[in-house]
Amino acid sequence: MEPNSKPIAVISGDIVNSTKLAAAQFEQLLTRTKEIQSWISAGNASNAHSIRRGDEFQSVVHDIENALRYTIVYRVGIKALGKEFDCRISFAIAMNADLRELVSESMGEAFVLSGRGLKALKNDRLVFHSDRCELTDHFGLLIKYLDRQLSELTSRQCEVMLPMIRSHETMSIGELAEKLDIATATASKSLKASGWALVNELNNQFINQVAGLKYA
């Protein structure tokens, strides 16, 4: 066990209607989830993950300012697989965690808040909590609006948005179009229809506010 006094983020999620997925679809899902987790670890080598039964996932995030970005990548990345795919995600930021080799055996306030939030989700698919009231109060409603926006995206719009949120503004529209082998105008139109500008603005706001947050 490794006590951790610094704040961490915990992302907990499960797949919606996973029992209805065919075997091939389930393999697609598992591959995509592992890809996302590898990418999150590339952002910070201390980040750790778990997958349970193939349809439940969890990530421990030490670069907490990127917690929303990682959450969006999970949601959009899974929805990009097709209309049959979606997930519910609860993420939380808090201090004082007891981190173990296995994520599933780790404990702490962020794990409690994240797990409790996931269990409480009914019609919504995304929720955020923190041990800092100013964070929860500021982003609670904004995350609800983000949830609505992401829920309405088509799998194609998710496919187009995914490289943009992963690159964090380092990819141009032209580079995106080349990567997806589509016309630049098509990429631009799809991003606009997906509400990418507002999603990106919210992500940047989250990064700036969390990065500037002072933990005693």
C-alpha cells in the first residue's frame, strides 16, 4: 500500500447494455478500452487502470487537470465504435488515497466519490464530484450539459472528435481530414455539428481551474 497525500482523480465507468453486444463487438470494446488506457498512461506513467469482466473500467489519474479530457476520450472513443456502444462514467478528484498495485484494491475519497456517483447514475451518463466544493459547484451543471451534448453525438461525429480531444489542439482540421481520409470541408462540418468548439472550451476551462487549485 502506498499512501498518497496529493490529489488524484478516479474515473469509473461501465458499458451500457453490454449483455446485448455480440462476441465480436465485445472484443472491439475491450480493444478500444485497452487502447484508451494505454494512451492515458502515456500522458503520465503513474496513471493506472483496471478492467473488470470486460464491461467495467477504472483509471487512477495523477495529472488531475486532464481528468475531464481523459473522461471525454473514454466516452467518445467508445461511442465511436457504433450506435450500439455507450458508457456511463463518474469521475472524481480528492486527496488522501491509499494506492495499491491493483487499482481494484486501492482506496480513498476519490474512489468513494467516483464509485458512489456511478451507482447513482440513472438517466444521465456522466457525473463529476470532488472533495473541494468550489470544483463540484462550478462544474456540476456544466458536466450535465456536456453529458447531453455527448449523448446526442453520432458514432461518426465521435470518430471525428476523438483525434481532436486526444491531440489537445495540436491537430489542425487539415491534419484531421488526412488522418480520417475525408475532405477538409467534411471534417470541419462534422466538428461544428458535434459542438466541438464548446467541448474544447469546457475542457480548457477545467484544465486551467484544476491546475490552479491549491491543495493544502
